[in-house]
Amino acid sequence: MIRAIAMRLSLSILFLLAAACGSDDDAEPSPSSGGMTGGGGNGSGGTPPGEIACSGLPKDAAGRVLLEANALNNYAFASTLEIEVTPVAAESELTFDWSALTEDFQGHTIDPEADIDMVSLLMWRLPLSEFQTKLGNDGFESSDPVIASMIKTQNTRTSVGLFELQTLAGEPLEPEMLLAYLDPEVYDPAEHSYTIVAASGEMAGQGSRMLKSFRLDPESNNTEVVIDDSSTKLSYDADLTSLQPTAVPAGSAEISLEWTDLDVNAMGRRFSPNGIEEVIVAKYSLTPAELETKFLDLETIADQMYRGEVALGTSIDLSTLESDAGQSFPGIDESGTWLVALLCRNCMNPAPWYISILTPCSN
């Protein structure tokens, strides 16, 4: 999932700039280590899910089994990114080179020419340490970015010069303006940071494969920023074993999922119900504990996967989910591990806001 769960960790940095998403309204409501707070909901109350009678499950107005996403049923997720910093000469034309990039920060293979479609330069009103913290915690605010620029590589190059960068709309940028943003007298290096993002795809905020940072240094004569396999290091912790599984009837797709009353997402941030854009149900031959160690590859290792877009609202009928081959979701069975996930595609941290394990209820 990443196109969703498998995370190309598309971080949605550029979306933040283009759409000015993220605000004080998204602030963390209270200290939390993840989504494991709160009460109520299917599978809670101390009853083992397998002992919940199917007849006792609530129904929606259409007679479908109603699942209400809740914190006890949710997984917990935390991640950190460590981004390398290169000192560079101030107010100088810089070169950004990714010819040595062969793996992204998830360890997936990259062809630096064929796989990198867009490179972006972003400046932040944040020191790098704070930028990295906000990046991992989905905590950016609309006031954090200063400027964004990009270039589409046309898959014919592995380096680009500063003066070749354009606006997000593809308009040219004046060299004098770009150099002005590299003036340490105006933009104190202790309070500002710069990131280069190499991405697959040309959609703003999606497909990020590697990040690198640079720092203005009046003592440096260096004008080259090299993006390679060590430029970003990702560490994460996904807890799929502490959650309370969600009981559903086996072999039935007549199930609706609603997330109106969920307050906190898996990262411990405020849950915005209207932010969910996709729902996924997937089956794996691995246990939840084994899936924790392969979390970044959940999309590629699924035995079955069914998706559904959420155009509007805070609920979905799971019978409308389909596989990439167009097969409808048939309901779960008693083999393997089944997961359901709620995804916000355009969030800074694209880890699913909600993942629960689906398990059959008793007859």
C-alpha cells in the first residue's frame, strides 16, 4: 500500500507548498505514541475477536455489517529520517548530481536516469533538525516553506544546475532571485534549511525516492551537491501486534467501514475524517509480527489486494473495492492475515492513518 502502504514515502512536500496544506488546526491534540488510545468500536471491550458472534455486530441502514474505525483497533507507526548535509558556497550557482543514486531510502533499486523524473529544491523556515522531526511526525505548517522550485528530467539527465530550476508551474526563475535565497545574511543558516528531492513521477508531492540537504557556509568553495544512496536514512517502527483485531463475517463483502469518530491517527496526530482518499483491504501469508519487519513492502508482498477511492464522505462500502485486475472484494477467509487501511495520499507522511487486522467472527 503506498502506492500507499508500501511507501515510496512520497512525503507530499511539494503538495504542502502547492496547496498550502498543514496548519495549526492539524496540531497534535495531545502527546501520543500512536493510535492506541481511546475506546469503543468493533473488537474492543476485552472480548477475543474470534468469540464475537457475527449476529452481534452492528448494521448500517442498508443492512451491511458496520465497522467503526477506532483507536483500539488501529496500529501505531513512528518514523524518522536522517538527511545528510553538504556545506556549499553562499550566493553561488550550485549543481545537483544524482548519477550515483542506485537505491532509494527504502532500499529499492533505482536507475538514476530512467527512474528519476523530477528534482525539486525546497527552502524551509526551519533548521534541519526541526524539519526532519516534522517530516517524520506529519507536523508541517503552512508557514514552514519559503520557496519551491523544480525541473523535469525527461529521463535524459542525472544532474542539473541551479539556474535551470523552474516554478512549480513550469515558469523560468531569474538567477538573481535564486541567488538571493542563498544569502546567509538574509536567511540565517541556523534557522533555515534546504532540501533536494529526487522523485519518480511528475506529480507534485508524490514518488519521492531520495532527499539531500545543503547548508550555506561562507567558508566553503563547494558548489556541488551529490545525491547518493546514503543521502537519507529511514528508520521506522510499525506495531501491528498490539492492536485489537476487527471482527467481520467470513466470505461476505457486505461490510461498510466508517471513520467519522476517530480522533487520532496511527502517528499520534489529529485524525481529519475528510482527509481519507483511499481504502485498501489486503491479504498476506505472513503473520502480523512478520509484516512489521516488511512494512515498507506491504504492497508488493500482498497475496490479494483490493482498493477503493473515497471521493467524498467518511465511509465506504467494502464491496466496491476492486483488485488491479478488476476483481471485486469477495470478503475475507480464515487463512492468512487480512488488513484494512485508510490512506491520506497527499499528507506529508504517507504512512496509512489507520490499519486494522480483520478476523472472522464466530457464527
